[in-house]
Amino acid sequence: MNKKTIKDVDVKGKTVFCRVDFNVPMQDGKITDDTRIRAALPTIQYLADQGAKVLLASHLGRPKGQVVEELRLTPVAKRLEELLGKKVVKVDEAYGAAVKAEVDKLNNGDILVLENVRFYPGEEKNDPELAKAFAELADLYVNDAFGAAHRAHASTAGIAEYLPSVAGFLMEKEINVLSKALDNPDRPFTAIIGGAKVKDKIGVIENLLERVDNLIIGGGLAYTFVKALGHEIGKSLLEEDKIELAKSFMERAKEKGVRFYMPVDVVVADDFSNDANTKVVDIDSIPADWEALDIGPKTAEIYADVIQQSKLVVWNGPMGVFEMDAFAKGTKAVAESLAKAEHTYTVIGGGDSAAAVEKFGLVDKMNHISTGGGASLEFMEGKKLPGVQILEDK
Ligand SMILES: Nc1ncnc2c1ncn2[C@@H]1O[C@H](COP(=O)(O)OP(=O)(O)OP(=O)(O)O)[C@@H](O)[C@H]1O
Ligand SMILES: O=C(O)[C@H](O)COP(=O)(O)O
């Protein structure tokens, strides 16, 4: 990464406005997965150890510029306190005189969590006044919120106009891993693209077709490709208006010498439900009244072989409706193949693929699981992320 990091500046005695992505899943006021908080610990700990006064800013959910009680960052601050084993101060606002008074009380090494930045309408509008108000609290801006780096908001981008701005360790690691994959991949390089819709993956397929050796397709989006090949797909997901695009992707793959893998068999169901009747059929035999909700065992085996022979695999999007056990086998098989492939560097795009790896208990077996869903997708599309762009060059 050609951006300055916290290692390039002296933080001792400085007040640091550190943007993190503490947008964690919550249920009934409890955090159900604290991965994102843990992922920010190296930066937080380093800043505190170096004698900075650390202000942590994050969004949680989408409160749309209003105070939503359930979206306060109080439980997150508590969890952080447990993980760090040291006191963390939490304030109920994110800027202003009352917050400044609390900041003034901090000693070097102290940590303070600001309130949800999306309680303010100016955050998502990237309002310069709000960005300035955030900046007035601190001497230095650190962006460690890779998961929100695709958003040009006041706390992820605007603030950098008013303070020296550098990356945290998580941001650095995410960018380094993903850039290496795109710009200088170990080969064979395989991308596995699944998920629900072609529409959401157009950019990423386009960009990866220029770079990979193998492209594996799965999930709901596969059936538009299957249809493009002339097979009947019953009630499986279809984006009629993307059939021509799917064809053109397959043609481009051929021209580029990219091996394009699609399901050869699938699990079909007579209902979108875990209790549906199911059977495994070949890809050219999907019954008219049934829908394909997972890849089949023959397909999983082929995909496993490709994974095994790859030096680098990037995976984005599940192979089937993995939330229902009846249709989780294909996604599980891919996750297990990645876990087993000892000579393969595995990068899991955030979002649902990361959730699947978590569900199957294989987190420790992957080389890199991105903390960003939308952010990693946009990065893999080749887009510039505003939250990275605004940081100072080395
Ligand atoms: N064959 C299928 N039919 C219908 N839905 C499917 C099928 N295969 C996968 N899905 C659904 O696709 C959804 C995931 O799609 P999405 O495009 O959101 O994935 P993702 O890119 O991993 O997600 P994120 O945007 O969170 O990163 C899952 O909820 C899954 O149930
Ligand atoms: O969960 C995420 O992908 C990030 O925290 C960004 O959240 P957003 O999609 O609400 O901007």
C-alpha cells in the first residue's frame, strides 16, 4: 500500500480520531459476532501503547441521521473493554463541547468511544461542517474502517480535509492482501463467484476475467448462465435481462483463455423451504416446477479439484441457500476444500461468504477473511475506495 500508516507518524501525546468499522450484528442488544471489534484491536492497542489518546468513531446499522436507541455504541464499548482488559470511556455524542470536555480529561493511552456517527444527518452527506467538528476533537485522523472505506462520509473521507490522515493496520492488511491478489497474483489464480444476483457481480466478474486463470460460478446467479447455455432452469433464479451479458462473459473467458466452471449438477427443490422435497439432477435436467438451490456433489468435486490446484483463490458469495441446511452442502464443500488446500492462499470476500465460513467453523483455516462486504466487492471491481484515496501518500 502506498499510503502512510500509523507507523509513519509520531502519535505520542496526540489525540487521534480513529475511524473503525464496529458495525457488528446485534440481536436483542447483544453482539452476535465481534469479529470486526477484534480485527481493530491491533491498531487500537498500538495507538494506546504508543501514548496516544484514542477516540474511536464508528457507525452501527443505518439510523439515517437520527438517534436510534438500539443503535448506540454502548454495548460495543463494553465488549471492547472486555477484549482489551482496560477501561474504555463511552460518550453519548460524537462531537461538540460535552465530548471535548471528556476528551480533555483523557491521559495518554486512554480510549474513548464516540457515539454512532450515523445519528447525524451530515455523516452520510459528507457534510464539511460535521467533518470539521469531528476534526476539532483531534490532532490526527486514522482510518482503520476498511468495511466502510467504500463510503465517502464525513468520518470516512471528509475529515481528512482537516487533519493529517493515515491508515491503521487493518486497513493496511486488507488493502495489501486484495491488491496483491488483483495486481500480482500467485498462479493458478481462481475466483469463485456466487451469491444471489448477476446484477450485483457484473463489475467483479468483468474485472476478474482480466486477471484469473479459473472462474468458478455458483449460487443463484449461476442459473442465468445456465439459461444462456440453452438449458431449462425451471423456477431457479433468472435475470432475463442479463442473459446476453452472461453469454458475453463466457465468450470473453474463452478469448482470454480463462477456464470457466459452472455447475454440472444441482440440488433442486419443489419449494423454497428447508422442508421441501429435494433431489440431485444434472444441469440439463432441472424439472419445470422445481428450483435449483445448491450445487450438486459432482460439481462440488470438480470445484474442489480446481481449488486444490490453485495457488490463490478469492471467494465471494455462497454456492447455494446456505442459510437452510438442506441447501448448505455445496457452500460447505467449497469452504472445506479451501480449508484443506494447504498450498493455496485463500481470500474470503466479506459478507455472506465470511458468514458461511464462520457457520462451518473454518475461520482459522482461511488465510484472509475480509472484514468488508461491500468494500471488498468494490475493491475487486477495481474501484478506488474513497476512505483509502483520502489518506496521505507515502
Ligand atoms: N440458488 C440460489 N437460489 C436463491 N438464492 C440463492 C441461491 N444461492 C445463493 N442464494 C442466496 O444468495 C444470498 C447471498 O447473495 P449475495 O449476493 O448477497 O452474496 P454476497 O455477495 O456474499 O453477500 P454480501 O453482499 O453480504 O457480501 C444468500 O442469502 C443465499 O441464500
Ligand atoms: O457492514 C458493512 O458492509 C459496512 O459496515 C458498511 O455498512 P453500510 O453498507 O451500512 O454502509
